[in-house]
Amino acid sequence: MQGRKFFAACLACSALALPGGAWAQAQAVAAQPDGSRIDEIIVTANKREQNLSKVGAAVAAFSGGDLAAARVTSVADLPNVTPGLAYTVTANATPVYTLRGVGFYEASLAAYPSVSLYMDQAPLPLPIMASLSLFDLERVEVLKGPQGTLFGNNATAGAINFIAAKPTDQFAAGRRSAIRGSTPSRPRASSPVRSPTG
């Protein structure tokens, strides 16, 4: 007799639990819009173009539009959108990049950095050379962790790869101006121009 009551109670509980799960499933499917699609993110972290989900490294990738929307106008602004990246300037105005707490704070200009910098996969041997690299970019890739296999011995903490915008089939131009420094005496303006190459 007790076995039948226990069986009936279990059957009633399972009957009440099953429609709730099915109802939640139907709502989750209905919550997605019909045309929803996640765009594919292509990076060159392994020295070739790959989907970001296929890269076996921690990569933060930002398009030129993402950088403009976040108001990233210099390399000093890049840590504002990249978790784990820090930017410091020494007394001699030498930039020091630190990724995940790994960095080499050296005041001399010719010090080898622990974060390698690249412009279109070409190394920028001195950290100061990246000061003008955020000009007309297609994207920026920040590779976190040791990257010595592909990017050499100066990539102990990681690598930052700046990818310049490619020529287009149509003429395009723009402008950007900013005031840098503690006084307004250092205004800078930049004007990218893209035109057909054929």
C-alpha cells in the first residue's frame, strides 16, 4: 500500500516537472530573433588568417570601428578596452607595456620589451615606434601569454599586432584630431585617404 502511494506521488511530481521544462525551452527559442547571426571574427594571431574560435591562445581583437566607438586614439588608450594590458611611460618617455602583470620596466629607449609590437606582422623593435600606429587601422590584436614560438624572444608577456586598413575599390577619406599632453599646445590631426590601387 505504501509502495503504491510513493509511486503515485513520484508520478505526480514528474508529471508536473516535465511541462515546465518544455515551456522554458519553447520560450528560449522564441526569444531569439529570426535573422540573428554572430559575425565571424578573423585574426592573424598564428601568422595566417583564422577564425578567432580556432586560435589556441587568449586573443583580444578590436576592429577600427570598435576602437573609434571606444574613443581609443592612442596606444595609451588601448588598456581601457583590453583586460590585462597596462601602459606606463618611464621618466625618459619610453613606453612600457605589461600583459597579465609581466613587463620589463626599463628607462632606456633601446631596452628590449617583454611585449612585442608588430605592424602588419612586421616587428617594431623599439616600443616608442608604436606611438603613431593607431592610424587608419583595420584591427588590433592583443595576444596574451608567451608568444615566443611565432613572435620571437621579446614576446614573453605577449604581442600586440596592428593591422593597417587595406586599399579599397572606391575613394575614401576622413579626419581625426585630438589634443594630447597636459597642455593644449600639442594638437594632432590625422587624415586617412584610401584610393583604388589599379
